[in-house]
Amino acid sequence: MRILILHRVTDKMIRHATGIDHAAHDVTYVGPADRLATLPTGLRCTLIERPDTGDLTEEVLAAVAGLPPFDMVLALSEFDLIAGARVRAALGVPGDSEEDIRPWRDKVVMKSMVAAAGLRVPRYLSLTEALEAGPDGLPWSGETVLKPLDGAAAMNVTIHPTPAEALAAVRESGVPEGTEPAGFEVEEFVTGPIIHVDGMLIDGKPMAVQASRYVGTCLGYAEGTPLGSVQIELTPELSRWTLDCLAAVNITTSLFHLEGIETPEGVVFLEVGARFGGADVVDTFELATGVHLPSRYLQLVTGGVSAEELTWPEADGSRYGWFCWPSHKLGAEYCRIEGEAPFRESPLVHRWSQRPEDEPIKTVLSYADTDIPLAGVVGPGDSAELDRFLSDAFATIRVTPVTPAEPADTEPAG
């Protein structure tokens, strides 16, 4: 086949060469220069750099203009799913359409489908409907979340004490620049720990599944505080809830990342994506189960192995966790990390990635350990001790901005 890949996620996470037989297929990668640079050297493929300054769909179509037809278009990043569908439509390539993907990207559509399946979701309205109804027309009265319909990583998400204050904030200040009110929703804030369930389905059958509980929140990370998660038991009840949620939004053969809120009455659906989880979810999943989700999925969809031939190791019950510190709110390209020594030296640490003071960090939101001040993986251990490690680290370690020292003048005198 001729395969086109919208390349955004680093090869370290995807392992393209493991998942795709590059000798059997003609593979073209289109992506920004820094992402293309992560692919293995000597790989038989075509690399096309895109500027990464404009519309993704337009950049990809311009990059492949004049090339022979493609048989498959792959877009594994959450940020690229819609663009991937639009590229398929423009090039006449079979695969998931924009309408197929909508329940996995539009939070109003996904919640309506999950609710129709009889599962509990936060009460919600599109922002357009909410503005028309007014605060008295919303079916809840407490804390209210304003979020993009297709948002990721909790970007542009805000929480307000009441529906009236949420709508007043929109009327007074509008929505963030570059967005439109029609692209937002409001929903009731449901209190409780947030879990995520990750894995892979084939024809609706779970092949590998792992549950985890967040330490911190994605919104907190977007606002500048550390985040992590710890693997927990996948109970029969949680497994059933997971499959019911996935079936409700027509995820059948896919990777998935599902989030819910634990309440005394049971788990409340939060959101779902037909993709792998971010940060170090992929690494901790592989450590616990022996399954590397992205490359295993690529093997399946590119015909490298049939569903019947895929192997699924037997998990030994080990549990792991991951953590990361954001840099996008520091206001500087360099940082100082303090208080980390006792945690770095803990026997629970599986991997520790720390930026030295003279190495720049990214000033945009990222979960990648190559971009941020501090990240890592802990385990194996039981869920309680891993949770305690992360909670103590988050309360103790300090990351502060610094200005790098000017280089010494080495010019000879006179």
C-alpha cells in the first residue's frame, strides 16, 4: 500500500518501524521538521516537511500535491483526527470520515450518545443553547464548566461558581481569541476523582485494557500544576462501564482513551477518544501489560498481522504510574528544580527525566518529557504507595523560572 501519515507524535512513542513494514509499503510522512527528525535514520520512506503555521489539512494537501494516489491515511494524534478525515475526503481515500469521528471529538455529540445508551453524563448544553436559554434555563445550579467541544489537554477550559456567572463571563469577555461560541459547551461540574481507562478493541472485543486514576487534574496541568496517574484495579463493573461507553459512541476496532468521574452512585462519563492516552500512558500501559498500543494498532490496520495472529501477553498484576511538570506557565525558557533529590533516588522510580538549568524548555503546553522540566515513570508498586509518592512529590518539588547566565567573554584582551 501507499500510506500517508500525518506525523505529529514523536516516533519514540509510536514506534512506526515496529508497527509498519516499510519494505512492503510505500510510506510518506508529512510533519513539522522537529517531528520528522524523530523518525529512525535509514527508514525506507518519504519525508515531507510542512510549515506548521497554518491550517493542517491545507498544509498536508499542499505537501502531497502531485504525488501518486494513497491507499491509506493515518492520523494518530488527537489533534489530527479531523484533519486526517478531511485529507481522506479530499484525496478519495477510504477510512473514517469526519462524521464517523465526530462522536469522538465533539463533546456534546459524545455525551448525547452516551446518555442515550442509559449511562450517566454531566448535564450539559451547547454554549449557543445555553446563551439562548439564559441561566434560569439550565437544569443545574452549581459549579459550571465552560469547555471547547473538541478541546484536548483541558485547554481553554474554565470553571465558574454558577451557570449565571459562566454565561456572564462569556457575554462580558467572549470566548478565547481564535474560537467561536458555537465551538463551546457548558456542563455541570461533577465532583469526584477522575479515572482513565485505556486499551484496544477489535470488533468490539477488548484485547488489552488498563484502568488508572489521576493524581491532579488535566485542568490543573493546563493552569500550571503537576499531573500524573496511577494504575488501579479494573473491576468487572468498571470493565462493563467501559465497554458500554465505547459501544455508545461506535468505537469498535480502535485504540481508546476513556475518562470518567468516580462518585458514590457510580462512574459518570466525562469524555472519550479513539486514540492512545498522552503523557506516559503508553509507556506505563506497556510496562503493566506487555502491549505497546500504537505499534500494535499499526500492525493491525496496515495488514502486518491479522487480528487472529496478534499476541496478547498475560499481565502479571504489576502497577505503574507517571508524572509530569508543566512549563507553559513559567514565563521563561529555563528553570530550576529543587527538592527533587529524595524522590529521584527512590527505589520506586522506573524512569526520571529532568531538565538541567542550561537546557531550554518549551513555552507551549506539552506533556512530552523532552519539552518540560520534569517527568517520569514510577513502579512497580501498589496503587496506594504510587499515589502517595506522586502526591508527596507534587507537594514538595519546586520548579521556578531562571534567567541563564551570560556566556563568559573568552576574547583575548588587547
